[in-house]
Amino acid sequence: MNDPGASRLAGDVSDDTLYRRICESMTSGVMLVNAEGKIETFNRAAATLLGMDREAVIYRSFGEVFLADERLDELNEALLVAIHDGETGHHRVAQISVGERTVPLSVSTAYLRDRSGERPSRRGVVAVFSDISEVEALRVSEIRLKRDLEARHKEVSEAYVRLEERNRELGSLGRKVQTVRIAAAVFVVALVAAVAGYLWSGQSSGGLSAAAEAPAGEEAHSRIVTVAPGEIASEIVVASAIKPRREVVVTSPVEGQIERVHVRQGEAVDAGQPLLKLDMSRERIQRRTARTAWLKARIRLAELSNWADGVEAARARRTVNKARIALEATEAEIEKTKFLVEHGLVPSGKQASVERDLTTRRLDLEAAERELKAVLAGGVEELEVARLELANAKDELERIDRVLDNATVLSPVAGVVLRLERRQVLNTGALSAGSPVEQGQKLLTVGDLQGIAVTGWVDEANVARVRTGHAVRISGPAFPDMELEGKVVYVSSEATPAPGRNLPTFEVTAVVDRLDEKQRDIVRLGMSADMKIEVYRNDKALVVPIEAVDLAEERPRLRVWDETTAAGRMVYVVTGTTTTDSVEILSGIAPGDRVVVP
């Protein structure tokens, strides 16, 4: 501090050296702004967190260092609130920009008072801040994990409801099949009875023996399948169209006119390729004016930096020296006059006249010294003004340089020019040379072709089976020998009519993040494609032929071959996904079991 040991912070710190050591050892940034607005403490951690030079900040005005820096607006607001409140401490999170990175800071501020005297006096404001990027990242991860868990819980609940509905459907179908089988059995019994009567009436005994062995013949027509883990997958195919992965809007960095347009709608462009050029005549004039102001401000600052040795300060010092020399001469004169008056060599009125001259010389010296102090003090203020003017001139010059750097608008991504925006004046005519534009106005849109998106429509019967993240395989008539792999990124929650359809449909979008050079040469925007969405896959499923499942009762069954009895026994099972020729068995059998297939 400027005056070590002069005061205590809120009655808690009495040793300034100890206070400094504590501040320097802290990993959190510590900054103290005193009652005069000067930055009295700024530890190394604060300099690191804010990306500043500590020596360039300490003992300078808080307003000069911080208020002019837009990157630190939220940190400035936290300190200003503490200064305005004046009584209580505050805590908040402030976002600042350090280089190209946005850093969240946990900022605690407190208003300090010096209680060492009879009456407490204002001491200043202290701010303690630390980087909480990791905490923020953990919080975001926690929120994302919570959402994922909720989505999975909802998916499991919906799957359970679908399974129950399917079990009810299978039970109903089983009852119908059982009715048909009973009718068939009655028919077979009647047929057997008729045949038996015919044989009894005149056929040989050999024919009767063949009829009795009918069950053995039926068993011979069955086959036995050994169950082993395998894969089963279910997918739906959606007709879709190819679009860019994302659309990037290019806007005008300044207000002005277009000098030249380099591209046309539908043209393929590379990242960094010039799209159009803006007329920067006015900005170049502004830059010359801004550079002139910056040079003048720098020269003025250099002059004021040596203010104490400058012309005005030297003139004031000479005036002080002259007044001091005149005073000393007058003091010597009055001693001489006193001697002459005492010896009667000059009249006594001469001494009174010299004494009046002495008083005048003393007043002249005091006035000269006051003037010298005023000149030196004025130099400090002028120096502060010169620094601020130089900073303003530098910022303005850098701003114009950034604008000039953007005179040629470049493509931010590799892709296709989807559309050139229409001019805002009367909303007619595409952008062309001479078109006026405003700052922030849309100029054109580029479709990013580093990857692609495909959009299709799924009917209401299948939309519940599609989830974001599902794997997708994309093929099309224009690229039959190529299959692109992506994933679902969007499933609409609201039904919309698809082109050429009247039934409710739901939009589904999948993305292929990156195409190689060969794929980009073949795939074009607007091409038709088939989006094959894999809605289920189990690589270790127990799968049996669909005809092996017996649905005669409410619950599905399998006939499992028993080696000890050399016959089949019925086992109830729980089924899963069904394909055109197979059924997934979730429980009821184990790998190695042998299932009888009729």
C-alpha cells in the first residue's frame, strides 16, 4: 500500500507486510480499490486471471484501467454495486473475456472501513475472484446427465407400454389360432373315423397299422433347432431429401456499398474463398483521420511525461529562485540598514522602508512557490487526460483497421451458395455492385457441405420407435454403390403433412457429420435418398424361427426337446422384437436348448 501500517482493513489486518504476503500466496485474484479510486492491491493471481500486466495496473485509477475495457463489464458492475451499497458484501458470477476465451468468475466484494481512529472512515472496496470454469462445466454435465436419464426413463416406460400392448395382441391372436386348431382337430378326428370305418369294413390289417403310426410320421416332418446367441435388428426405411448440414448466414460488417460480387447462387465455394467486396472509401478516410488523432495524442503524452522538466515547470522554478534571491538580498540589506541607523549614518525612516521591502519579498516567494505547486499538479491531471485521449485514439484506429480487414467478405465454410439476399431498398433486386447495405444486414447464405443432413417423414405408427442418436444408413438412386452413415438429430413432436400425403406424419432429420472428397463430388443438394433408421439391435439375442412360437394360449410358448424323454415339452417364453422370419426370446429358454420347429 502507499502508506504501510496506516490503517487496518475492517479491524482484522494490522500488519501490512503480512497482508501483502497473504494476498500474493492466494490462488484467487485480490484487488483493493482505495477511497481515491486507485488500485492499491492487485496480486499475481488477479493479473493472471484477467490477462493483465500487474505493474501496469497497480496504483493506477480504477476507471482508467477497467471501465474503458468492455471485456470486464460484469466485473466492473460487481465493484460498482459494492461501492454504491457501502455496507454489505456481495457475491455474483461475472463473465469476462480473456483472449479468445470467455471465463466465468466467482466474484466476492466487500466495502471496507478503517476503524483505527475515533470515527470509522471509508477505506475502499476489495474484490476476491476466482475461475469457476470447471464448476460450470460440471454443472452443465450434471444437467445433461439428468436430461439423458429422464429421456431413457421415458423410453423404457414407452417400451414397456408397447410390450404390454403387443402381448395383448399376441394373446388375442393365440386365442383365434386355438379356435382354428380345435376346428381342424375335429375335422381330422372325423376324417380318421371315416377312414377307420372304411378299413374296418374291408381293408387289410396292414393299413390299420399305418394309421396308428401317424403321430410318429408327424414327428418326422418336424426339425430341431439349437438355440445360440446371435444378432437381431429392426429398421425402418424413410424416403428423404438431402440438405446441407447447416446453413451459415453471412452478414455485412459495415454500412456502405457493395463494390463487387464474386459468386452466384448455387456455386460451390471453399472455406476462405472471397464472396464479395465492400467499398471502403469512407472507412479509409476515417482511418487517416483516426491515425492523425493517435499521432497527436502520442506526441502530447510524450510531452506531458516530462512535465516536471518542461518549459512551464522550469519557468515556475526560475520565478521561485528569483523570489528567493530577492528575499535574501533584502534580508542582507535590512541588517546593513540597522547598523547604519544605530550609528546615525542614515535616518531611521530608511529602516522602515527596507522592512516593507522584506515583507513584499516574502509574499513574492510564497506566491511563486504556490504557482510552482499548481503547475506541477496541473501536469499530473494533464498527463491523465493525455493517456485517456491516446487510449481512445488507439481504440478507434484499431476498430477501423478491423473494419478494413473485412472489406473482402470470405466464406466461413466450404459449401454451396444457397441464396443471395434481396436488397432491402424496396425489397427488389438481388445484391449486385453498387447495392447499399447496412451493418449486420444479411448478404448471402452458404450451405455447409463438410457434411449433409437428410430430412424425411415418418408415419404415426413408427414415430414412437425413432429416437435422436439412432444410427442411420443413407443411400440413393444417384449413388447406389455408396452408403453414408450418420445419426438421427431431430424428431418432430408435432405432426405435419408431408409432401403428397394427407395422413399425419412427423419430420425426422439425420446428419452425416463429414463427407470425404469422393462423396462430396457425387452427393448433391436436393437429391432423393432412402434413410434406413436402425430402431433396435441386439448382437447377443436368442432368436428362433417365427413358426416355432406357439400362440394357442394367452402366453407364447415353445416346444423344447427333452433328451431324457425323447419328446418335446411346452415352455412359456417372453418375446421381444419380431422380424419377417425370426422372433427374439427374452426369457424362458437358454443358449444350447433345442427347439422343435413344426
